[in-house]
Amino acid sequence: MVSNTKGVSSRAVKRAKLSESASPDEGAQNATNKHSIFTKWSQDRGVEISGVAPMRLPGRGLGLVTTRAIATDERMLFIPEKAMFKPNQRFLKAQSLERASPQAQLAMSAMTVAKSDDSPLAVWQATWPSAEDLSQALPMCWTQTERDNLPPSVQQPLARQEEDYRKDWEAVSKVCEDHGWSETDWMYYWQIINSRSFHWKSPRGKTGSMVMCPFIDYMNHGPSETTCTVIQGPRGYEMLADRDYEAGEEVLATYGAHSNDKLLVHYGFVCSSSPDSPNPDDDIRLDHLLLPALGDDVRSQLQDVGFLGAYALLPATNELCFKTQVAVRAVLLTCNEWEYFMASGEDLRADQTAAVKAYLMPLLSRYSTLATDNLNLLLSERPVGYQQSAADVLITRWTQIQEALVAYVR
Ligand SMILES: C[S@@+](CC[C@H](N)C(=O)[O-])C[C@H]1O[C@@H](n2cnc3c(N)ncnc32)[C@H](O)[C@@H]1O
């Protein structure tokens, strides 16, 4: 039993379940209604909303937009703990799922409620993306052709996500079978939780848990230092304006200092980033180029000092990350020189920046060729086997990679 979802008016539920009509105007009207109904539903549960409202935004689903001018530090949202949807520990215990991952526990709790007749979450569910929206956006659901075009740096976080998904499915598959729910049903709720949950640590509890928070889950992501502040207070989450806003501006929160590779895998989008306006959180991973080039001895030396892997070019500063600089110097320098650089960040004798760049040039040039080939294929008139949305996001990511490489080797 999830206490914070009790008592929803069944009239509101039925209204929210109105199917979207064939007429575009009526469809738009219903879409507006379901967001108004959910806004009221959230307020009835103690969510405080001031000066923001949900709005459909091109290329990013729904987002929160200011309805009036907002001053720096003004509170736009407050989500009390009582309005949060939490894992249902009693149900999880009864199903022997206490040891499942926090994501699996929350997804299973949400699915159980959402699939019940007259679901108390129906008003909220009506505002979530559809299974089709998710499968178009998330690489884990893409066809092999689309996945083959992903940059090599995306493969590792994708493999990790698939491993997490597989373990969670193994943990819950029997419970799903008992309830007559398919893996496709389950995957939808797993993906919803993956992209819409928060980590809440109750001031009363010893441990934290993953939760869902109504209304604030409309908020789209922006890079670090460019977004509103979401803080956890003793009674709930607050969202404060980071600057003055005019009416009609989108307000963003940051989901973390994530690279675009990670955003693509977990959330199905990439932030804009170009040499003129780089994303401070982005990096262009170079492991697939550098690790094979280093050789066994150097790799083992780097492993000993904790510098093996996670090599990157940083588009925001047009520089190589420190680990990459250490790794290439392990090839170029004597042991003393290398250790001096590792400890001080400076070269003992002449500055090795140009030598490091010269070492990397053939590798980066190979990567640039791969980016060009993939872009040519995606930009060809009719790339076979690609959904438009997958092709678009791949074009964006490969262009970012290509631009960062060109800016560095210039
Ligand atoms: C917590 S939800 C935010 C609300 C969501 N836009 C919706 O329509 O329900 C997270 C999802 O929003 C989308 N999103 C968030 N930030 C975005 C951004 N900066 N650009 C494009 N899509 C974004 C992604 O689909 C992501 O998985």
C-alpha cells in the first residue's frame, strides 16, 4: 500500500484517461487537460507551484516554463515528502524482492500500482512519455543498425546499463510471470524510473531511497552551473531560481554533471555543445583509441598508479584530461620524468604538450575519419534501418565529436 497515492478522485482519473482524439485540435485540448488535471492533483497533495507550468517544447517532450517574471532565489516548486511515491516495502517483502536493486524495487512498486484497476497514479501516469516514445529515444531499444552507428564511447555505458537491466529483470521475472505481466510491460516502468526518479533521504530514516516526485519530474536537464537549484530540505525538495527569469523561459535542473554519451544512454538525448558554446560537462572519450595503442607494459604501469582508462578530450577547454596526459607521457618519457609530471602536473624538462599531441594525431585522425563516414551515412538521403529520431541524435553526437577533434588538432 502506497500511502501518498490514496484517495484520488475517480472522476479525475476517468477524465485523464480520455483517449487522444483523431482531430488534432481535440487531441491538443485533451493533452492540455491532462496536464492541468495533474497540476491540480499535485497541488492537492501539497506540491506548491509558483510561476511555472508544464508546456510541450520542441525536441524535449514536456518541460517547465515560467508563467511570469521570477526573481533570483524565488521558490518555484516545493514537493513535500508526503507527495513522493516510494517503494512499497511490504509488497516487496511479500514478493521476496528486498534484495533487488533500488531501481527494480521502485519500478516494481510503481508498476504494481499503475497496473491495478482504477490506478491511484492514473492522473500522473497520463503525463508520462509512452512506451513508444521511450523505445525511440533510448539506445537500449534501438535496432542493431542504429546501435552499430553509436560512437564507441557510448558502448561501455550502454553495456553497463544493459547488464543492470538484465540483473533487474532476472530478479523480478518470476513476480511478473505470476501477475501476467510481460517483459515489455516491465521494461517500460524500469525506463520510467530510470529517467524520472530522485534519491530521497528522509531526515527520520537511516538510509535513502529512490522515489518519484510529482510535477518536478517535468523538469528537463541542463549542464552544471546553468540551471535552477534543487535542494533537499527536511520536509521535501525545493526548486529555487538561479537567476532572474522573464515570463516564457524554460527552467532546467541538472541531472548531474553527465557527458552527452551518458545522457544519451540513460535519458535518450544529448545537450547542445559546440566549440563556440561548449557544454562544461561533456567529454569526448578516447579509450577505444588510446588503450590498444599503449601496449601491455604501459597499461600495467598505469593500472598500478590508478591512471588506466577514462581518457578524454574536454571540449569546454579544448584540452586533454590529466589522465590522458599522464598516459601518453608514460610512453614518451623516462620513469623519473613521468613520475615528476604525475606528481606536479608539470614537465621536468621541456614542455611535452606538443609531443603528446603529435603522438595522438594519427589516433585522432582515425577517429575523425570514422565520424565523417558515419555522418555521411546518416546524412545520405535515406539511411536504411534508422528511425528519424535515432538518426537525428546520432548526427548531433557525431558532429559534436567531429567538431571537438577538429578544434583540438587545428
Ligand atoms: C524527468 S523527464 C523530463 C520531462 C520530459 N521532458 C517529459 O516530457 O515528460 C526526463 C526526460 O526528458 C527529456 N529531456 C530532459 N532534458 C532534456 C534536454 N535538455 N533536451 C532534450 N530532452 C530532454 C528526456 O527524454 C529525458 O529522458
